[in-house]
Amino acid sequence: MFDQLLIPFGDRKESRGLGITGSALFSPDESISTMPYFFTAGVVARGIFEARPDDVAGLGFIYGNFSNDLQTSQRAAQLFNPAQGVQTYESVIEATYRIALPGNSVFVQPDLQYIIRPGGTGQFGNALVLGCQIGINF
């Protein structure tokens, strides 16, 4: 995992700025792990607007690759059920904006995702998903 501030906005003590983030997961024993390779990468901006120093905007990409053992098993299952899908990979492009409410104890975070190969099989078309998260910090 990594999370690195690249360009600070104003005074560094304010924690405002543009940064990058990402992670990589490797679980190479494909007989156990259904998704042995998983990657994330993103660009995050905190406090884009000086008047909103705790707001966070993000744009990210996620990729997961399903195991060869799982795919072999699913191909064998297709002999008995031709409708059985074979999972290869799934990707997501995500944009979000976290709005910190006064006092910074409550936030609202709308989210837009474009899912490429939902479920990893290609049986379903790509999907556009709109979501929202609400959080309360006690």
C-alpha cells in the first residue's frame, strides 16, 4: 500500500493537497485464493477549496484477476450447465467526493462507479452505479 502527498495546497500543517494512493495484493496460491491478483490506484485531493479543507475528492481504478484454478473449475461446470460463466477479471473506475459537514463529525460521500465486466464473466454488460455513503464519527 502507498499513500503519498505530491502537491500541498497552502500550509503543510493543514493536510490539504493532491496525492496518489494505491495497493497491490498477491496471493499466488490459486488453489486457495479466488482472486490472487488485485490492484488499486487513485488520485486524491483533500481541501481543494480553501473554505472546505476537510472535503476529499478522489478518482480511482481497481482491477482484480480471478484464479486459473477457479476458471478451470468453471469451464468443467459448463459441461453440465452451459450457462455457467467463467470469471476472468473485473475492473472499476470510481469517482467520489466526500463532503464534511460542520464540526467534521458527519460526512456525506456520493460515489459514481463504472464497472467493467461485472462479476468477471462478461455475461453482463458494463454497469454504471451511483451510490452514497453517510458516516458519523463519535
